[in-house]
Amino acid sequence: MTEVTLRDVESARERFDESVVQRTEIERSRSLSEMTGAAVHLKMEHLQRTGSFKTRGAYNKLQQVAERGEASRVVAASAGNHAQGVALAATKTGIDSTIVMPENAPQAKVEATRGYGADVELRGEDFRAAMEYARSLTEADDTEFVHAYDDPAIVAGQGTIGLEIHEQLPEADAVVVPIGGGGLIGGVGAALAELDPEVRVVGVQAEQAATVPESLDKGIPAAIDSPKTIADGIATGSISELTLGLIEEHVDEVVTVSDDEIARAELVLLERAKQLVEAAGASSVAAVLSEDLDVSDETVVPILSGGNIDISMLQTVLTQALTERSQLMRLRVRIEDEPGEMTHLSGIIADTGANIRTVRHDRAVDDLRVGEAYLVFQVVTSGTGHAENIVEKVRDSGYEVERVA
């Protein structure tokens, strides 16, 4: 098995150009510290130039490709963040690039990748299909494939985050790292293992894309054919022998989090830390907030690995999180299907100080009698108490009401 060492990581940083790879800040979050009983410091990789840590590995790799002079074009497959990192690194090193992205890749990430100078091809329904097609483009002698994580140069570049954390916060007790293909945690773990073996390295995966627990149990890389999670940045569906070996050697613990937990973490980061982070990047905070990871009384560093969130996905996440907190709810009210009923009910709800976002009639429902209908309201509230008050007011006004979401 190929190893990645601290020296490899240090060499990667020596290749960096500050106009491409930035040294991101670490900021303490008072709110998250109070919520967890730990001293929580956020590593702001979502503020990297391309919006994620991927630029680090890509630039380290492309610098070496340029030095060898064996390739005039590189090809990569990515759902978004690796795509942008490779595109920028290739442009900066004077190499042409072709990036293959799944057909359902967020439009914002596609446009950003093109904006960094790459030719983009959309192929396949998922990352694996895009990967298969990308490899078919590397038959030419002057073309080199740039893997998102199964490459020591990529892993070493990502590991420079570990160097920075050690320098910026040497008292850190734990570092929490999102895992997709394992390149980020492999590099960070390799660096910290030599810099400070006492630091606990914790990996986190989305439940529906969790390949690492099974891989560790079996001792070989396991795969998921169609990972389903809002955290598309870590939904690779597989890891490699390289990254599994690094995880086995350097990672102390791996936890999984649900999409609901990730959505809550995104909202907490937005409201309390004032940071807009994509789902994959928020998974580290979701782990810190979960009951499965005990960080009480520790100095802990969740890595916010990316901030390239698609606006439609942000809307979905916020809707889910607000519904869970009763700040957004749907009420179904049985009415006599007569003129004025919608106006009357709307007035009752408005008098509580709530805002009605949408309302619709449902008439084709089996349990309704002739002349009855349901009115379904989507209502914005201030929280659980307010939501309960609205239901009570509608019921006290003589209506049969049910909260349906």
C-alpha cells in the first residue's frame, strides 16, 4: 500500500501559490461551544477560493504533472468541488482540463467549473457513471486522469489542512472530518499522526452514504451503488485501498449522521455562526452536535469542508429544518364548502400573528361528506409554542383541525 507521510504533506504546501490555495482561518464558535460543552473552533475551508478544500489536492497534483511535462490535458470526474479545484489548478499551471460531471450536478457548480477554464461534459446519473466515462477519455498519451481521492498527491494536498490546524490551534484535542472518498481525512490523519499523535481524528459520513464502517469491518473498500443524501459532496459511494489504509492507521473513530441532523447543523451554522455551508461541510458540525460523539470538555475542530451549496438544495434544507422546529407547518382544516370560509379561517390564523404562505382546497377525499372540503394551510410561525397556539385557536373556533407536517 502506498503511504502518505508528513513530509509529503509539507512538500505539498511548499508547492502552493497563495493566489490559488489560501490558508483559511479557524474561528471559535461561542454558540456551538455552549451547545456541546466543548471549545468548538471552526476550520473555514468553505472560504477557500473555489469554495472547498479540494483546491489543495488538485493544485499539488497538477503542479507535479506540469513539472513532469508528460500531459497537456487532464481529465477528472466530480459532482462539483473536485471539478472546480482541478479546473482552477489546471488553468494556473497551463494545462487544459476536461471535467465530467453527473447530469444532475448543480448548475451553479457546472457554471463555476467552466468559469475556472475547464471543458465540462455532463454524463451519467451519478458520480460512478461520470467516473467511468471520464476514464474512457484518458486513452491519449498526453492525457492524465486526476482522481478525486485515490492518489497520494491529492491526499497529501488535502493533508495541509492538518498542518494549519496544528499551527493555528496546537491545543486541539479532536479534529472532526467529513468523509466521502477519504482523501481529506487520510491526509489530515497522516499529518496529525506525526505532528501530535494525541489528537483524536474523527471521521463523519452521511448515513445513506456510509461506506467506511463496512469497509473497516471487512478490511477492504466497500461500495454503495446509489448513495442517497443531501450531502452530495460526500456521496462518492466508495473509498479506495489507499484511503482505507490511511483511515485504518490514523483515524480514531467514525460516526454517521442523518440528513435531518445535517440539515439542523446547516441551520445552526447559518443562524448562530453566520456561515453558509453546504451539507457535506456541515456534516462535521452535525457529528459534534449528535449524541454519538462525545466532545465535552475538549477543544474540537470541525472542518467546514465546503460552501458550494445549490440554492434549490438550500431551500430544501431550510424547509426541512424549519418544519422540524415548528417554524413552518401545514394545517388541514375541515370546513363547510361555502363562500367566506377561507377568509374566516385566514383571519383566525392571522390574528395569532402567523403568516400564511400557501393555502389550497382539497375536495376529492374519501372521508369528506357532501358539501365539505379541507383547507390546507402552510403557515410560518415563531416556533413550537406559537404553532400550538394556532392549532388551539382554530379548534376553539369550532373547526376540526389536524397538523399534517
